[in-house]
Amino acid sequence: MIQAIAFYLFAGVMIASAVMVVSARNPVHSVLFLILAFFNAAALFVLLGAEFLAMILVVVYVGAVAVLFLFVVMMLDINFALLREGFMRYLPVGGAVGLVLLAELVFVGMAWIDAAGSAQLRAAPMHGGVDNTRALGRLIYTHYALVFQASGLVLLVAMIGAIVLTLRQRPGVKRQDIGRQLSRTRDTGVEIVKIKPRTGV
Amino acid sequence: MKTLALLAVFLPLAGFALAGLPIVAGRKGHGVDRWAQLATSICVGVAALASMSLFWSVGLGHQPTSFELFTWIDSGAFEASWAIKLDALSVVMLCVVTIVSTCVHVYSIGYMSHDPAIPRFMAYLSLFTFFMLMLVTADNFVQMFFGWEGVGLASYLLIGFWYDRESANAASIKAFVVNRVGDFGFALGIFGVFMMFGSVHFDTVFAAAPDHVGDQISFLWFEGHALTILCLLLFVGAMGKSAQLGLHTWLPDAMEGPTPVSALIHAATMVTAGVFMVARLSPMFELAPAALHSVCIVGALTAIFAASVGLVQNDIKRVIAYSTCSQLGYMFFAAGVSAYSAAIFHLMTHAFFKALLFLGSGSVIHALEGEQDMRRMGGLGPKIRITYWMMMIGSLALAGIGIPFVFGLAGFYSKDIILESAFAAHSGPGAFAFWLGIAAAGMTAFYSWRLLFMTFSGHARGDHHAHEHAHESPAVMLVPLYVLAVGAVFAGVLGYEYFVGHHREAFWGAAIKVLPEHDSVEHAHHVPVWVKVLPLVVSVAGIGMSYGLYIRNPAKPAELAARFAGLYRFLLNKWWFDELYDRIFVRPSFALGMGFWKKGDAAVIDGLGADGLAANTLVAARRMSALQTGYVYHYAFAMLIGVVAFATWYFVSR
Amino acid sequence: MNAPAFSFSAALPELFLSLSGLALLLFGALTGEKSYRRVAALALIALLVAAVLVLFGAGARSVEFGGLFVVDGFGAFMKALVLLGAALGIVLSLDYNRREELERFEFPVLIVFATVGMMLMISASDLISLYLGLELQSLALYVMAAFRRDSVKSTEAGLKYFVLGALSSGMLLYGASLIYGFTGSTNFAAIAGAVSGVVKSGAPVPLGVLFGVVFVLAALAFKVSAAPFHMWTPDVYEGAPTPVTAFFAVAPKVAATALLVRVLIEPFGAIAPQWQQVVWLVAVLSMIVGAFAAIWQTNVKRLMAYSSIGHVGYALVGLVAGGPGGVSAIALYMAIYLFMNIAAFSVILGMRVQGRAVERIGDLAGLSRTHPLVAAALAVAMFAMAGIPPLAGFFSKFYIFDAAVRGGHYVLAVVGVLTSVFGAFYYLRIVKLMYFDEATETLDRPFPASLGAVLAGATLFTFFFFLAPGPLVRAANAAAASLFPG
């Protein structure tokens, strides 16, 4: 009973804040509503017994991603009102398509059929005394090692991409090069010039 | 052996590529010309050496073999590969083709030296050689057809080599179209073979042929003996390529091409492909006696027809062209009486002396700066002595002169064995062919000597200036003549025993199949003496008559022509074949074509179909490009609509 | 819970290539900006070595890494094509990048990582490995599309591709979760078992599964740029640097097609009649868009984009035809498509007027007079793409339509032939331009040697394929057979 109430509470707040993300006039408010939505999603994960995912969501999405969004939004000063100009124009068609899809998905959800035996496949057996985080760790590093490595590569490529697209070597910027600094000797740094008197340099 | 065969067949292709590359790259100049000449000649020359070596090991060493290069088509039951089949028949052809081709390549260096498109010419020659070699080494019908069409293409390109001449273009188109008629028959024949035997592989078909002797098939509206119909269809192809009566009209016109081309393609090699095909398919033809009779009769008629037309022609190359046509008739009627070996023997000797005659006449034309009309020649003997002697050797070989039982020139052996075989066949068509052949032999001797006398004896009748400056050809043109002359003199006596004499069974092996009751070549060795001597007598008589008419009494020919004006015009106009065809086929098809074009195509199809459709297409295309707005959200929206549409489809259709 | 025994040798090519990518990255980072040429050469070698490893490792079908990764003949065939395409992509980029000052070592490194992603896609036998392979590939491609970061067009292309790609990834994940909800597993074999169980029991196929398939299909159709999910293609092809476009048109296309084939046939083979309806529509739309929308294009890269959309349509016809015959036709089609496209792009990359790259179709006018060999090669490529015998493109189309007719899909075959005719219009227009029109500005001479060599190779293949179609057809047949065990 309490679980059900909690579920509907979190779910309701989440959907409401998701709507606000899209419809809020102030972009900073949008991001803040996004953070609220993340928190509610984390709470739903807790309800499902997936405490690890809940924590990850809070740490990564709220702590890093959403805050980053906030900075970007505040720094770039984009006129979101202008971006939303066509919103009303496309709303009828877009809304109709969305409604059709929604109706169909609702129908599909109501008439959901599982394949025979899928319940056994789906039910993750919880070993006694093994908590969620530990179980995930075991799976990721054993059974799913291949895709774990692959996701590492994905992140690496993302990093390369960010560097490729943004890093610039600007001429004229003075940088510190420790290697060069240390390898300097007296000979390369000092030039002794003998100047005869009264001739100037 | 495999390496040798690959060298022999593919070196000419390499030569073609080497000579063709600069053209494609757009290079010109003396260096390119020289490069093309050297590259092609050396490639073909080495191929000739390889062929002779193959002749030694396969032909004389009796080691027929065949190997597959790789699969070409493999579609269901239909299978064809690129393969090289080496047996006595194909190595003989390999030698003939490559040797004559080498001579012609070398000759062309001199003959075409002032032409602006030397690399193109040399490349075409090599390409032709390659296709011809593919044809003769084929081990299945499809590869043979590939070579067959390839030589047709090369012939078309070479006849129309001087494409700025209208007559050359017309001749090349004529050759192509007439050949297409024959090829249609050939293709139908191949389809029929595949339908009946389920294979296009020679060995498979030949092995299965005896089991199908009794088969009947219905073709068009009548039913008939299956093998006979197939053989006749295939023979139609041979008739087209070898210019047999009915489909011969392209060959004389093909003389519009440069003379080396006439020598190589329209005398020595391509036109003999039909004969080669009949010999190659002997296991099928042997089982279809009715088809053989047709071959025999068509061959005999061609021999006499072409010889009679040759009597009165005035263009030096056309005389030789009709002579070629006539000699091809000999080969066919030899094949028609099952004397395939004699036909191939004549094919081989004929290649030498006819190429010699053509190249010799080319040398004459070269000397007179392009003059081809014999009425404007005369008295050239002392001026171009070597050419004169070469032409003399060629004519003697063509006329089949020799001393019985001692020695003779090439034609003496090969033509006589054909006539003897025809006689020895003791059949109606055989006798028919024999007597027509004897008559044609007389005519052959007559027109050969007429050609010699009109060109080289008497006094100059043509342009005085040109005659004054007549000069002997350079060595690069004379050496090929010597080589061919050696062949024209000795090919007969050297080849006789192997091709048609005592060693013939060992030599041919399985390449040619003759039923025991058809073995006319064997019987030919036991004919009465008068049969053996008669051709020679007739030939000598022909020479004598020619001497009487053109040396002793030069006014006589014109007088005769006037007295028998009807006959003369009949012969001069080639039995009115061209006019007949023009009236029956060409003009009605033109009229039909014009009608279709103006009314059917322009009005109906273009109006409603192509042009209307094209306009609508452009409109549709413009609308479709207009969808591409460049806005990401439009694109995203399109994707979503797509997903929703598909999902809805399942939602509704279930 | 015991760790499953991993057979690393099964993924040897992938492991080798990933490690090579890491090593190249280090090498490039340590030696600095000047190292582009060396990194490119090493990447080329790595790709070729990986191709050799793929071909030598090709053998019986085996599922490795706890059901995440499958090795079979189909995968080997497609991976070999992808590796070849990637290697040629690097070769083609050399000259262009030098002239356009795009010589940064990250370029070949990104190609290597994208290729790893493609190989992972091809070998995926689980929705999770499928998704990760796809993302690895896509992320590298997004970056590559925007590689010329100072050009507005290029960055726009990258951004568009990224946003729409993210949308398609979302669809993929949504579809995958629907499928997981139905079967309780992400593993292809388990999904196949569940799906065929339902079909065998005679019950109607649950709508949830079909929805899942539609979403997955839409996402993959986006990746192969099939209509109506193709809209990004012309913009991205036009905006991306030309070597990147060349790479896009070849390797990812082959990989995504392979993935689409595997996903539809392995887990969902039992409901083929259902998904074939959608694929039918996608194929028809793609063929039509490819044939018609290209006609008004003036930019040669946009033209190639529409051409690729059309080609994907033809390949999908093979999927509708189904069975080993259809799949073998697809494999053959992609192989020949690769060569034709490489030939076309090696000409496009060489199009320069007075040192600057041009990409209008009109710039090809009069090419036959200034560059006769190049014009002839491009003409061969165009004739081949139009499907004119006896060039290779004719055979690829022939096998596709043959499979369609055998499967009884006459409408599809007729649409295919008709759109080929309309499509021939714009291919032949290029030939006409090159041979019959006068040039206003002639393209520079000489044509770069590296492009010329690739062009010559690809053209010779396209031209002489008809002499010996046997080996490739047999390989394609064997590849297709491995998708249909038993």
C-alpha cells in the first residue's frame, strides 16, 4: 500500500516535471525541473530495489550532467523563446502523431503478452547476501565483459571527438614547457658578447 | 603445355592492351606508333612460336588435352567455362591464325606507315587475333560464340577503319548485319543444343549425340529430325561467317578495309571459321546426313557462283575476294562429303596462298599509290619484279599446279583431294559437287591468270605518272610475302600425309569423327587416274585460255563481252544478288522502319510514353527534392511519422 | 556465479584492431600533429591485418562471450568488406586531407575505432552488444562528419547526424526494451526460441513484439539510410568532408546492412512474413526516393547520397525475398556496391579546379577531353550503378531481382526494374556531361596517383567481374548459408 502510494507520487511528480522541462519559459527553470525529474526517477529505482542505479542516477545525471547543462544554459544565453517559435504551428500535426503512438502503446501495454518461459529468463535470482551493487559488478566484469570493454571504447571515442572538435593550438599563447625549461643549460640561455669600448652594441 | 597455350591465346590480347593504352590515354606521335607496331608484332610473333611448339607436341605428338581456366557462367543447369581445348584441329588453326597474323602485323608496319591512326589499327588486328584464338580453342558452344561475335566485331571495326569514307561505313554495316542473320541461326542452334542435350560442352554433347539420333523436334511450324535441324541452324551461322551463297554479299564489300585486313580476316582466318565449326561439330553432322547434303550443295554452288563472278571483275581485290568465296565453297563441299580433314587441309594451304595473294595485291596497290582498278594497270612486271613473282607463286598455288606424283604447290594437293573425295563419295550431292568443282577449277585458273596478265604484262594503261613512279615495296612488306610464299609452296607436300594421307587417323585422333561408311577420304586414294589428272588439265586449260585472251589477242575480251552482253552483265552484277536483296529485304524494312519511327515511335510511344513520362518524372523529382528542407526537426518528424505509420500498419492489419 | 570461459581467439580481429587503435592514438599523441601520414599508414596496415585475421578465422559458426558475440561465415564476409572499405577510405583520404589541411592523426584513429564498432555490430548476437557496436561506430562517425570544424557545413552535418542519430538510438532502445519485455532476454537465440514458440503454438504474434521490431527496424533503417528514415543522408553527405563521405557511403552502409539482415533473420526469422511487410514498404520507398530525388541534384555528393539510398532499397529487396538466396544476393550486392562507390568517390575526390576542391556535377563537363582515362573509369562506374550489362552492377541487381521473383515478389521486382530505369537517367547524365559537353573550367592535371590506383583497381573489378563471377558468388552463397543453420 505504502509502496503503491510512493510509486504514484514519484511517478506523477516525474511526469509533471518532465512536462515543465519542455514548457518552462526560463531555460534555467527547465534544467532545474530536469533535475527534479532525475531525482524522482532515482526514487522509482529505489522502489524497484535497484539502489545502485538510483545512486548512479543521482551522482552522474544530477551531479554532473544536469549541472553542466545549467552552466551551459547560463553561459550561452540562448534565446529559447525564439527556438520555440514554431511550437504552436507544429503542435496539431505533431500532437496528432504523438497521440496515435501513445494510444497504440497504451493498447499494447494493456494487452501485453509474454512469451512462454520469459518469466524464468527475466527473474534475476538474488543470491542470499549478495546485494545489488555486488551482483551488477559480478555480471559486468564476467558475463558482460565484452560489452563493458566496448563501452569503454565508446567513451574513449567520445573523448577523442571532444578533443578533435574543440582543442585548438592558438599561436601567440605562451605555454609552460617543463621539459624545455629543465633542459636549458647555461650555454643556451646566456650569450656573452664582448663589446669594445665606445663602439656601442 | 598450359603455359604455352596461355601464351599463344592471351599474348595477342596483351598486345591489344599495350597498343590500346596510349590511345585511351590520349597520347599520339611517332613514338607511340612505333611502340604499337613493335608491341603487337612481338606479342603475336611469340604467340606464333608458342603455337608451333603446341603443334609439335599436341598435333605431331598426339597429346590432345583441354583445361579449364575458370568458370564463366554457372546458373542452374547451365554451365560454361573459359577453357582451352587443344587437339589436332585447334592446334592447326592456332598455327594458321598466329602465323598469318604475324605476317600481316609485320606487313602492316610498312603498308600503314602513312596512316594517322597506326596504334588503333595494330590494336584492332591484335584484338581480332585474340578473338579468333578464343574461337578455335573453345571447348563449349558459348565460348565459341563469344569468339565468333568477337571476330565479327573486330571485322566490323577494321572494315570501317577508314571511317571517313562513306563506302567503308556502308560496307562495315553490311558485313555486320549480314553476319547477324547467320549468328541468329547459330544462336538458335546453341539454344537447341542446350535444350536437347542439357549442356553446351562439346565433349558432353558429342558423347550424347548418338543416343539422340532418332529424336524429333518441332521447330516453328514443322516437325523434323532433331539433329538435322540443329545442324542446319548451326550451318546457317557458318554460312554467314564464311560468306556462302545467299549470305555472301558482305565479303566483296568488305574489301573496303585496308588490304592487310582483307588478307588476315577476309581470306585466311575469320571467313574459314564456318569451315572450322563444321569440322569441330563433325560428330553431330555425321549423324545428320540430310544436313551434310545441304552443306555439300551450298558449298558447290558457292564455288561455281563466286568463280564465275570472279571472271569479269575489274577491281584487283574483288577478284581475290570472289576467289576466296569460291575456295570456301570447296571447303564446305568437302565437309559435306565427310572429308573434313580435306576441308581443313585446304583451309590451311588456302590461308597461305590467299594471304600471299592479298598481301601481294596490297604491294601492287602500294606501288601505284592506291590504284585498285586492273584496267588502269598493266606492264608492272619489270617494275616490281619481286611482287610479281610472289603473285605468280600465289596464283600457281591457287590454281593447283603441279606435276602429278612428283611435286606440286599447296593447292595442288589440297584441292585435288577435295575433288577426289567428292567423286569418291559416290553420292548424288558428291557427284554434283565434283563436276561443279571441276568447272570452278578451270575458272579459278582463268581469273588468276587474267589478274596476273592485266596487272603485270602488256603496257601501262593507267595514269602515266603513277606508273612511272611505281616502286617496289620496302623489306618490311616483302619479308612476310617470302614467309607466306614458302608456305604456299611447301604446305601441301609437307602436310599431305598427316592431314589426308596415311597418318591421318593418328594425326586427327578424336578431333574429327567420320563414320566408317562415310570415309570418302579413304576412298579418294583409290579413284581412277583420270579423276586425279582432270583438275590439273582443266586448270592448265584455263591458264591457256587466259593467255589467249589477254596476251595473244587483247581485243577479244571486250568483243566477247559485247557478244554475250546479257551473260556479261549478269556476271558483272554478281548474279544481281545485291539488287535482289535490296528489293526484297532492305527497302521494305526501311519502309517499315520509317513507318514505325514516324507513326509508332514518335507519335505514340514518345508522345504518351517517353517524353510524357520524362516530363512527369522531372515534376515528381522536383517535388521529392522539395521535401528535403534541411531542418533537423522536419527530418526527425519524418522519422517519427514513419515509425508511427509502420506501427499503425500492424495495429490495423492484425 | 562462475565466470564464463571466454574464447578470445574468436574476437581476435576485433581485439587486434582495438589495441591497434589505442596504440595509434598513443603514437599520434606522442609524436604530435606531424604524425598523420605515419598513423594513416599504420592504420591501413592494421586494417589489412585484421582483414587477414578475419578471413583466416572464418570457419564454423560459434557463439562466444556468453552469447554476446557470434562468429560465422556471414560475419566474416561482411567484416572483410567493411575492412576493405575502411582501408580504401584511408587511402582515398590521403591526398584530399593533405590539400585541405585536414592532416590530423585522429582521422585514421577514428576510422579504426568506427571499424571496430562495425565489426562488433556484424558479430552481435545480443541486443546489448548490438547497441554498443552501433554506438561505437556512430559516435566516431558523428565526429568525422564534423571533422572540418571550421566549416559551417561540416559542423552542421555533424550536428544533424548526431541529433538524428540519437533519436534513432532512442528508438532502438525502446524497441529493444519492448522485445526484452516480451521474451525476457536480450539474447538472439533466446528471442528466436520465444518467437518461434509463439508461432508454433499457432497463436497470433503479440503486438508488443511487432512494435519492438518496428522500432528496431526504424533505427537500423536510419543507419542504412533507407526511406523514410533517409532524410539526414543528403545533408550529411554534402556537408561532411569528401573523404568522410566516401567512407560513409561504403563501410558503415555494409555493416548496418549486415546487422539489419542478422537481426531480422536470426531472432525474428520465425515472424518473417510480418516484418517483410514493413521491409517491403521501406524497400519500395527507398528505390523510389533514390531514383527520383536525385534527378534535380547539382551537387555530386548529394547525388551519391540519393544513389546510396536507392542502392539500399535494392539490397532490401533481397531481404524481402528472404531465404539463403535473398541473403546471398544482398551479400553480393553490397560487395559490388562497395567497388562501384569506391570508384565513383575516387573521381569525386580528385575533382579540383586550380587547386580548390569542387563538387558540382557540372564541373565534370568535358572530362573525357582532359582526363580520358578517368572519364572512362567514371563512365564504367556510372554504367555499373545504372545496372547495365555486362558490368558488375548488372549482376548484383540481377541476383536481387532473381531472388525476388523466385520468392514470388513480382511487384517488388517490377518496381525495382522501373526505378533502375529512372535511376539510369542521372547516372547516364554524368556520362553525357563528361563526353558531350564543353568544359567551362577544366579539372586540374595530373590526377592524384593514389586515387588513380584505387580507381583503376575498382574499375577493373567492375568491368571484368562478368568474366569470373564464380568465386564471389560462391563466397556470398556460403556466407548466406551460415545464417540458416540446419
